Amino acid sequence: MRIFLAGAAGAVGRQLVPMLAAAGHQVLGTTRDPARAPAVRALGAEPVVLDALRADEVRDAVGKAQPEVVVHQLTALAGTSDTRHFDRHFGPTNRLRTEGTDILLAAARAAGARLFVAQSFAGWPGERTGGPVKTEEDPLDPDPAAPETLAAIRHLEAAVTAGTDPAGIVLRYGFLYGPGTTIGVDGELTEQVRKRRLPVVGGGAGIWSFCHVADAARATVAAIDAARPGTYAICDDEPAPVAEWLPALAAALGARRPLRVPGLLARPLIGAQGMVMMTSARGCSNAKAKRELDWAPAYPSWRQGFLRGL
């Protein structure tokens, strides 16, 4: 198949391109930076240099490619994470998830693509009470601490799954770790852990669902092969509270055990969204993806992944 991959130079894209090429697909991969074009080609894709927010460039590139499948992996997450100003930090990515999605989806439709696969995020279950693990059927947060970011995700998911021209698949990746991510060998979060700057806040009851970046790419290949429209949580088998996974990550890195900080002291520093992530977030089940996409994570738990997959 001819596959147009928007965001080929990102963390998932760098894993995904070789997998698609190895499966015999012809991949055209975008990057905004001309200097990254040789690296995209080395991965196995024909590089396409464009600005994903310029509708004319995207329309022309997708129209020329005539792909059967369009994959949306566009993000803009460079720079230091800032949970205190979460919406501001995610502003460029939110724009790619709103304007960028609409532009790419319109181009895919005009080119006659039959399938559109888009990256989303699994960290927004709305019910912070009850069981620790939610499914795709559970509502997203009705009162989010980062309203602009969740609004962008809602927009992306609604736009992609709204119709059949092209059919749409949304993949809600868990917290990504591994090469090229913030939880990689040289990632920003791992550096904070090494320097003991990422504490367990309060009781550390916030539940995180993780996904190794290669498993996210494998799930994307599985979604393309299955071509079953819908929304899927792509994460490992073991959602876990911060109080459990954060000390394990420190141990895997050979770092000292994280500090513990009361919520009242931490809140001014990490903001409302940071408090949700640390104390009340809920994890996600991967049962639907396993059942309908015939996919399972190579790293079924962050426990093995932190030791072997960073």
C-alpha cells in the first residue's frame, strides 16, 4: 500500500517507518525541517518537506502521493515540560490536533484515501473515582484541569471518527517511553528522576498507563492491517500508580529513591493538571485493541520496559 505518514521524524514515526517498509508498504513521510529529510529517507520513506498547517502544501503533497492510507503522527512537544502551564506548553500540539487534523483529513478525502489513522492520548478518563482502569466507552473528563488540551483531543477524535470517507481510526497511546521520548535514556523526565527532581506528590495515587514507543508503532501497523474504524487505547497490561512506577523507574536508572512532597506544597509548582496526574488520574484498558486489532505489547509491563526498553 501507499501510506502517507505525517510526522515521520517524530518518536513514533522513527519506529513506524521501518516497520511499514519491512511489511512492503511504500511510505511517504513528512518533516517540516529539510535537514531531517535524509534521516527520513534512511528509515525507509520518501521524504516530503512541508508545513502541516499550510493547507495548500498538504493538499498538494497528499494529492501527488495518492495514498491508500494517511497516518497522523504530528506533535510539537520540544522543550521543557510545564504541567503548571499545561495548555500553554501543549499549544503548538493542540493546533496540530485541531487545524492540522482538519487540513490533513480534507487532503486525504480529496485524494481518495480509504483509511485515516491518528494519534491521540489515553490519559484523559473522566471518572476519577471507582476502579483504576477505564475503557474507551468511559467518558472523557467533563471538567479538565487543562481544558484547551482536552478540547483539542476531542476535536481530533470526533473529526477522525465522524464518517467513512475515509474510515477513521484513533489510537490513544499511553504515556510513551523508550528511544526518542521524554522517558528515554536521555529523556527529560528520566533526567529529572536522576537528579531527584521528580517527587511522589501526596499519596502518589494517580494511575498511569504506559506504552513503549515501539509497541505504539506496532499497534499502528496492526490498525492499518485490521482497518477496523473506532477508538483504541494502546497501552501495556499494567496501569500503575505514581507511587509504584516512579520508584521503579529510579531503580532502573540507578538513581536514588524519589522524594515525597505533600500536595499543598507541590500544587503551586506543578499546577492543577500536574496534581491530577500525580494524585487522581485513571489508567486505561488495552482489551479492545488486543481483541480487535490482534495486537499485544511486546513489553506487557513497564516493569520490564524500564529495565530493558529505555
